[in-house]
Amino acid sequence: MTFEDNFDMKNAISGVLVIDKPVGMTSHDVVQVIRKGTNIRRAGHTGTLDPRASGVLIVLIGPAVRLSEYVSASDKRYQAVITLGKTTDTYDEDGKQTSTAAVDNITEEQFEKELKTFIGDIEQVPPPYSAVKVQGRKAYEMAREGEEVDLAPRTISVYSLELLEWAPPEAVIDIFCSSGTYVRSLAHDLGDRLGCGATLTGLRRTKSGKFTLRDAVPLRKLNEAFADGTWYQYLIPAAEALADWPALELNNEQIEAVRHGNRVPAENPEGTKARGISEQGELVALLELDEATNEWQPKKVFFS
């Protein structure tokens, strides 16, 4: 029996495709390619990558799209190319150049010293050309119309920063950070600290949540699989999207209870959140612990 035979309807297909997004496409472009290739309309990405950026883009298909808010909140890892001595209004190469400066006096030691000041919980102002909304309007739309954009700082977490390559005026760094971090802003702010200005000239996401480039399929290769009907081999079960959550195996009686929104007892819980899975490893529900009653409360149910 083929994989396809296990499904009565395409709508029943649920899972994750981890794409190695190429430079030049928007995240939405990639989703459109997947909708066309799978013939499944219910699909969406988690965590936008700019057209100039490449790397790990997670696309959820079918009922798994309901995991989006949880997957989107996952930590991210990037390799970024930062060019010192110039700034742009978009903080990357897409914008107008706004300043230039000599970088001969910037040493590797100085760069690393300033880089480390960004580790930890920090306040970061998003770039003016971003999708952050100001009074219902996207910041980049306001900026394009010449309006002054006043964005409030946000608290983000930067877990580690490592200088991988020093070749002035360029530097390549590894960034492990929380969701919501703007690498463009980090590059811009680092340039301010160094006094020479800086802009982001290359970005590759190497990790999103538990998924890395090792899990990712190049879009070109996926398109080939769409053409010959073998794309299912790249579909990861929905339960794996949150594999860092503890798994709670539910018996048939418990699955029936959870399906109807009823609680199940919690025995030695490892945390306050868990994935309820069937004996076959299918995702049944996302559960939240009620510590007062020591019971698991279904938050999102995937078995109808």
C-alpha cells in the first residue's frame, strides 16, 4: 500500500516540509509553490525569511497549520555576513546608502568585544522597513511613503554570538537567538557601537526550532519530487514539529476523552506542556497542565 492509499482525502494529509529556501524568493512564494505542487491549499510558513535570505523555512500542511503559533515561537540560528563602513535605510543591501566610513581602525578584537555586548536579553528596535505594524499600518509601507516611523523597542534574547570569519570590511557571524530577533537591526546597532556603521549583506538561517539545514530539502529537489509524485518522502509527521515538547502516549480511552475536550490525569509530568500522541505516533492534541488538579487540559485537538 502506498502512502497515498492511507489517505481518503488530501485534506487529511498533515505534516511539515522543511525547505532550504533559495535567495530571491519570498517566503510566500515558497508556500505558493508547495500549494501548487501538493494540490493542498491549507499550507503556511512559520517565520518569514526576506527574499535576500536563504535557509531553513518551515511549511506546515493540512491540519498541522494549527501548530503555527507554537512553531513560530521557536528559537532561530543564523549565519550572517555584515559589511562594515556603510549604512542603508533598510539596514541591508536593498536600501539606499545613507553613510560610508573608513574601517581601517577597526580590529578583530574590538569587533568581538562589541559583538559580545549583544548577548543576553536586550532591547532591540525593529528596522523601519519591516512588517511591524504601527497603528494598523505596516512600518515598511509608511517608510516607503516618506513617513517617519517610530517603532518601540522589543525585548529579545540572544543566546550566543560567534565570529566565524574576519575579512574587513566583511565579518561572518553565527547568531543563536529568540524568535522575533531582527538580524538587520543587530548589524545596524553593532555598526553604531563600532562607530563606522554596518549593514547586513548576507543571511542564511541554519536552524529553526528543532529543524536544521540537515532536515531541509532544496526547493529545486522538492519540485522534482512534485513532478514524479514522490514528495511524500519529505513530509515530516506533525508530531515532530514540536519534538522538544514531552510526549504523552494516550490509550484509546484517553484519546476519546481528549477528542471531546475532556481532561486526562497527569502522572509524573515533565513540564507544563506536552504532545498527546497515539500508540502509532500520530499527534492527537497539545496539552497544558492544570497544576491545581494535576490533569492535562487539551488546548488544541487534531483528531476529529
